Amino acid sequence: MSSFLLVSAVLVLASIAIGLVRILYSRQAADCMMAAQLVGTGGIAVLLLVAVATETAPTGDVALMLALLAAFASVAFVGGMRGTGSKATEGADK
Amino acid sequence: MNSATLFGFCSAAIVGLGLFGLIVSPHPLRRILAFNLLGSGVFLFFGVVARRGAAAGLGADPVPQALVITGIVVAFSATALAVALVLRLFALTDEAAPTSEADPKAGAEGGHS
Amino acid sequence: MSGLLHAFTILAVSAGVVFFIAGTVGLVRFPDVPTRLHALTKADNVGLGLVVLGLLPYTGGLLGALKLVSVWLLTLLSGAIVTQLIARAVR
Amino acid sequence: MSTASVATTSSGYLLVLAVMWPVIGILLSFVVSGRQIERLAWIVLPVGLVIAGATLIAVTQAGQSQIYVVGNWAPPLGIALRADGISVAMMMATAIVICVTGVFAHGEFSQPPGGPEERAPVVFWVLLFAIWSALNALVLGSDLFNLYVALELLTFAAVPLVCLKGKKETVEAALRYMLFALIGSVLYLLGAAMIYGAYGTLDIRLLSERGHAEPATLIAASLMTIGLLAKTALVPLHLWLPPAHAGAPAPGSAMLSALVVKGSFFVIIRIWFDAMPDLLSFRAAQLLGALGAAAILLGSVLALRQQRLKLLIAYSTIAQIGYLFFVFPLAAGLATGVAWSGIAWTASWLQLFSHAFAKAAMFMAAGLIAEALGHDRIAELGGIGRKLPITMLAFALSGLSLVGVPPSGGFSAKWLLLLATVMEGQWWWAVVIVLGGLLAGGYIFMVLGRLLASPTEVPALQAPVSRWRECAALSLAICAVLLGIWPLQSSDFLFIGR
Amino acid sequence: MALVFDIGIVSLLIAIGAWMIMARDTLVAVIIFVVYGLLMSIAWVRLSAVDVALTEAAIGSGITGMLLLSAAARLRQTEGAGARPSFPVCVAAGSLCALISAGLAGVVLLPADVAPTLAPLAVANLADTGLENPVAGVLFAYRALDTLLEKVVLLLALLGVWSLGSDRAWGGAPALGAYVPPNDILVFFAQVLPPIGIVFAAYMTWTGASHPGGAFQGGTVLAVMWLLVMMAGVARAPPISSTKVRWLLVAGPALFLAVGFLGFVIAAGFLAYPVDYAKALIVLIEIALALSIGVTLALLAAGPPERTLQP
């Protein structure tokens, strides 16, 4: 069983890697943000698979932490992009 | 070859990459990024040391793990301070440029010497 | 019983892996950001769901299972939000 | 594993107080409002001075190191604080410089009565407490990772001090300083990781028992040393220092130049003389000495070419730091009991303390001059010394100590160093020491000449200069001179604990 | 098979690291950094360091990523500032770094016959602390002094960041999220996620005594949730002169320090705990620290005060 799970983990990891290579060729920052999303979801799957396969310490909490914070970077990204758009108002004191 | 040695090589490579980035990066923000990479390579080295010290029913020596946790927090505070410095530097550079409207605070700050 | 569970896990995890690979294929082949977003988030979230489903017998207890399911739910939520945010930012 | 070897000594609690007392000041500063912080300083400073004095007395009376095992967890698992002769000497010098700096800063960083809390005073006082705590932790720490945390504390206290004025150049200098310091700490940490991987402990005492000269240890020690050299600003890693030290407000520059760079130097000493004494090979010692020699020559020559007073003083710091590194080639035999090594050891510490006092006094004097004139261009200082005689006296006395004119701490230090070079048969350092003295004489007398000149019109003072602040600068300069007439026999306590 | 997986993750880490250094666009480099942090936490799980994996996931990629992303977005216009050094310099730097890497790899290959470890000692003394998580034992008992000083480092970093505001803005609020136009999705997200996050943070802090987790991880989750609320414009960043904020900042370290000094009276000395109450005291400290860390990290990421508030 454990080797099956590990093979699955390697396959998911490989698909992440190929996705990353695809994004390497893109110039758009939005594409890169997608990469973060890809690695977030795929990474959680890999983590769960490996943890069960190698019977390491319970890693459910790490997966939870990743899931909880996965979207945070994207929010910062989008917020940051918008922030630059409205840069003109930034100097004004409220 | 066991996996601890493998991660040891990984940390060696990342330390090299981080140092390289620190030396050649032109933009200060990129240097901060490279510093974080370098730091994570060093932490990974601690991790390898911890893994090799697995004993007493633990998968890894807890002391280096605790050191890494402390180190990660310190590295974050360093990053925050450095980023604030960079942002301030560019804000002051913008102010100095003649096109943008001047900020009255610039004059008020020369008081101390 | 155990054999049945094993078969279930193998089936679910394999299906999950197939979805992950499909998502990547979509990412590689689709022409623009919104379509790639479709391919990526939907396929990957289903993939993760199947993997979680397959691993449920191994969590050892209700709490572990609950954690695993909440991992999936959280990923679904953040996936949906991020897709929307990125799509709007690109538009 | 020998865990029973260390135990808390009777006066050990003083070490905890020395580190934690300023921390209490920092925490309170966050919750009391602006005007109270300065009042807080009037409690923190004298009490801290008393703690340092008490530790000094405790260590000299006991004649041996004082130890505190924190939380009663003995190393290697726990952390011990240890005060030996050089620690208490550093603590005392730190306390004196910090307290006088506090007096000096009193006028500059006060909250205006009635107004809202202001930025610069709040930040300055907290940073002052933090520098103090960090330095005490550095000199008392005996665990390499504990020292890392202390080094970071020092960095985080020093960097904002550099750009307290908020001008663009100072922010730039602070950023550069920050990057150098960060690389330094990461390299140090990498070395510490290697040491832990090799010996399973970070405690300096245990390392000196377990450690042996092998390639991995040498790589680790070299990495740590390079990291610390970047923080100490030894040539060729000195580029960050002049703009940073010249850009800070005068009390800040005084602390940065007098104390902060010495903190990381102290850790280098700990590594090579305490943690791994067998590792200091002849070649390594010569290399460090050569870097020191390069620093003396380069720093002095660059100082001679400066147009601004504060920059000149900052370059002089680079040169004076160079002398400290002669301790490696000249006192290398300390562990094996070579008699002449003791002379070089005493000389190096004398140099460190006299430079600390003299440089703090000099930066304060320069700050007063800049405040009075509104600028610090050396060419236009003409005759200001006649308007500010006390300031000029402070500058002159500290300058004499830097040059090494008797009687002054700087003279005793350089004289003893020369003696050691002759005894050790390493005459090449003597050439550098003499040359460095001559060059220092050049830049100090260049400034003194300007200060004393009698131009046709004496420049008008832009701002009144408080007599108190002049006296603060003078008192430190006098300390530097007094070190020279202090009987050398009493410096035996520098050897306590080794 | 596990080794194949490790080779995969190691090569991905190195490749992503190199890509991060080489990337032309700073914003892209930062996003790659976030990806790197995610993979790094998997690496930490593989090294059996779950506590570190949690910290890396929370701080390494989460909050550091956010900090760098917003900075990169704000600095987009400054992109060509400064030129890369010339090719020979790059080659020289590259060879130097390769040399250092090789040296480090050599050290990795030359391990002691028996790797030294403090694990048995740490486990043997764990009973005296009442804890079951040895990492927490190191952080809050054996090396508590480091942890305490590190809290002071965090506070100082925050003061350093605040000191970079203008004189006039002192006492005002960070500008984070102040100019964000309302975005219903973001607002929805910032209303749904924080309750979950706060529960998780409480769980992390609580479980830290016996399982991987603790005040650092819990506090970081709190910080992230607060930042999310601020970035979405649901709640404003507080003014830095706020008494409540100041007390929250020092509560954790102050309690830690107070318990430390209490050790002189009720236990074997500074930062020592009486055996019977050790766990209770440590958990209490962790709760206070988690709150303080949350506020400190969030304000560190929020940046210096920029808006002056009307009294």
C-alpha cells in the first residue's frame, strides 16, 4: 500500500513540476499566481499521501495550515495590484 | 545515499544560490528575497542535523528544530524591517524627484543632528 | 474488509491522481488565463477531494478524518475565492 | 555527558539582571506614554550601572567566573550565562558609555511638554535600552545560538538608530548596514549549525572540551568569523560603516562606534580563544592580523581625505578596529601560557576600552559642533574651538588617545602592543602600529588645527550648546585618558576565567 | 520509492530556487518564493520536523509572502533600478558561491560516526516540564532565554518599522487596506475565513504542549487572519498609539518575563518552573505569547504608520 501511495505522490509532484514549467514560459504575473494555487492544492495532496505512506507524525495539521493560508498570498497579490492602481490617492491623509 | 544526505545537498545548493542572488541582484527587494532563500538553506542544514540526530523514539533531534523555529521568526522580522527600509527609501526618492508634489514633512525632519 | 478498503483507497487515490494530471494537461494546453484557471482549480480540487476520500480509512479516528475533510473544504473555499480574484484582476 | 560540571554561582543572579533589566525598560516604554519614557530612563540607567558595578565587584572578589544556569537546565540542553574578566570589563565600559550617552541625549531626545508623543524620542530611548540589553547578553552568553539571538537584537537596535533622522541618505545607509548585518548573521548561523552537527552542543565551555581541529570545524569557525567580521566592519567588509555611523544622530553614532561594532568582535574572541582554542593556527592568526593591518592603513588614509567631520571620525573607527585584530597573532599563545601573550591580551582590551570612550566622546563633540554650526564641513570649522572650549577639549583629549600620545589609554594600549610585537618577534606589526599612529596624528591634528585657528571672523553659533552636554563628552574623553594612568597591575582581572 | 520522492522534491526546490534568483520580474520572483515556501514545508515533513513544517507554512510562505508581494507590487515602477553586474562579475560570484556550496556538501558528506544528538536528554527531562512535545520543551523550558529574547527582537523590529514613518505620522495608523475599493468577494472571504482561522489558532496554541504546534504557529495564524480583515477593508488598521495595541504587544513577553522572575521565588531560579505547575504556567505563557505574536507579526507586515488620525 505504502509504495502505491508514494507512486501517487510522485505522480502528483511530477504534474506540479510540469505545471510550473508551463508557467515558466508565461510572462503574466497572474499565471504565476495560478502556479501558487497549483502548488497549494497539489502540495496538500502530496503531503497527505506521503504522510500516510511513510507513517510519519500526524501531518493533518500541516495540511490544514496550508489550506487555511493558501488563499492568503493571492489576496495579497490582488490587493497589491489594486493598491498600485490607486497609488494617486495614497499620499492623501485621511 | 539516505534522504538526510540528499536534503543536505539541497541545503548546500540553496545556500549557494542565495549567496549568488545576494551578490548579483540589482534591486534591494531581490536581495531581501535572496536573503530569505539563503536563510532557508541554512535552516534546512539544521534540519539535516536534526534528522541525523533522531533518537529516543523521536524522528529528529528537537533542539535544532527549536532553533530553526526561532530562526524563522527572526528572519521574518528581519525581512519586515528590510522591506520597510526599501519602501521608505523609494518613497523618499520619489519625493526628491521634482515631478511629484513635495511633502511638507521633509523640512521638519532635519531638526536633530 | 481490509482488502475492500484497500481497493477503495487505490481506486479513489488513482482517480485523484488522474484528475491532477488532467488539470496539468489543461494548464499546458489551454490558451488564456480564464480557461487555464478553469482547468486548474476544478480538476485539482476534485483530485484533492478524491485523494482525501481515499485516505480517510488511514486517518485513525474521527478527529483525523474530520481534519482531512476540513482540509478539503478549506481548499475548495480558497480555490473558489482565488479563482474569482485572479479572474477579476486579469479582466 | 558531563552535565554536573556547571552550577550557578552565588552572584549569578546579577547576570540575569544585567540582561533583563533593560528589557523591562523596553517593555515598559511600549505602554507608558512619551514623556514618561525619559523618566523611565532616569531609573533604568543608574540601576543598570549599579548592576554592572556589582557584577564587576563580584567577579573580581571571587577571582573566578560567575555563572548562571538559566532555568536550572545545565548545558548542553540548557543555556548558561557566564561572566569572566573580559565580560565584566565590557559590561562596565558599556554601562559607562550608555549612561553618559543618556545624559548627552537628554537635551536632544526630549518630548516637548504637553504635546503628543513624538517619534524620535520614543524610538531613541527604546533603542538605547535594547543596545544595552543586547551587549550584556553578548558578553555574558556562553551558548553560540544564544549569542546569535543577542547579535540579532543588537542589529535590530542599531539599524533604526542609523536612520533615525529619516533623511534619504541615512535610510540608504541603514539598508546597506542591514544587508551586511543579515548576511553576517546567516553565515554565523550556518557555522553554528555545523558545530552542533559535529559536537551536539553549542555551549562554549563544552566545545572547548570536545572540540578538535578538523576540517569541518575549521570551515564552521571560518564561516562564523566572516559573518562576524561583516558586522564588525573589518576591511574589506567595512563599506557599510562610514555612511551608517556618520548618518546617525550624535548619541547614536557614539553608541554605534564605541560599542556596537565591539559586540561582534567580542564574539569572535569567544570563538577563537574560548570555544576552540586549538583551532587558532599561526596562519589563521596572521591572516586576521593582516586584515587588521590593512584596516589601520586604509582607514587612516581615507580618514585623512574626508571633508566632513563625522565621516572622518567614522573612518577613524575602521582604522582603530584594525588594532583589535592584532590580538590574534600576538596573544595566540594565551591558552598555552606564553608570557608575552598576556601583554598583547591586556593591550588589546585596553585599546578596545580606550577607543570606546574616546570615540564616543569624539562623536559627541562632533555632534555638538555640527549643532552649533549647522554643518560639519572640516574646512569651515575655523575657530569654533574658541567658542566651545569644553567641546574642543573633549575632542582633543579623545584625539590624543586615538593617536596614542601619553598619557592616555590609547598610548598604553599601543605601547604594550609594540612591546608584544618585539617580544613575539613579529616586528612587521610594529611598523603598522607606528604608521597608524602617525596617520592618526595627521587627521586629528588637521581637525584640531581648524578648531583652534583664529580666522578674521569667528563663525556665529546657530544654536546654543548646553554646558551639560559638553561636560558629558568631556567626561568620556577623561575616562579614555584615565585608562592610561590606571596602574596596569590592576588589569589582572582581565584574565579571570581563563 | 521514498528516496525517489525525496529526489523529486529536492530537485524541485533547487530548480525553483534558481528560477527565483534568475527571474526578470521581481513580482514573479516573489510569487515563486511563495511556491518555494509551500514545497519547503513538505520537505520539513520529510525531515520529521512537523513543528518546523507548520512554522514554515505559516511564516515562510504565508506572511512573508504577503509582505513581499505587497512590497513588490508597490515597487513595480522602480523595476529597472540598478543594473545587474557585468558578466565577468557574475561568473566570479557564481564560482565563489559554487565553491561554498561544494564545501558545504563536503561537510554534509563527512558526518560523525555517531551523529551527536540531544534528543535522549531532551526526552529524559521532559517529565519535569509537564509537556509532551519535546520541541515545546526546548522552546519554553530548556532554551527559554532564547525564546524570551527573540520576543524582544520582534518588538524591536516592530519599533524599527514604525520609526520609518514620517515624524508627522507617528501615532497614526498603517495605510494597509485603507484605500481598497470594496470588493464583495474579498469582503465575503474576510468574513468567513477569520472565525475558522481563530479556532485553528486556538487549537494550535493549545495543542502545542503535547503535539506539534504552539504559540508561534497559532500567533502567526492570528496575524494572517487580522491582515486579511485589514486588507479586505473590513476593519481598519489601528493607530500605533492605541493603548490597547501597545498592551497586547507586550502582554506575552511581559508575562513570560514575570514568570521568569517568579522562578526565583517559587522554583529553582530564573525561567525555571515548579514541577507541579510547569505545564499550566507554560500553557498560560503560550496563550499570551500567541496573542502578542499575532499582533506583532500583523503590525510588522502592515508597515509604518502613514495615516495621521484626527483626534
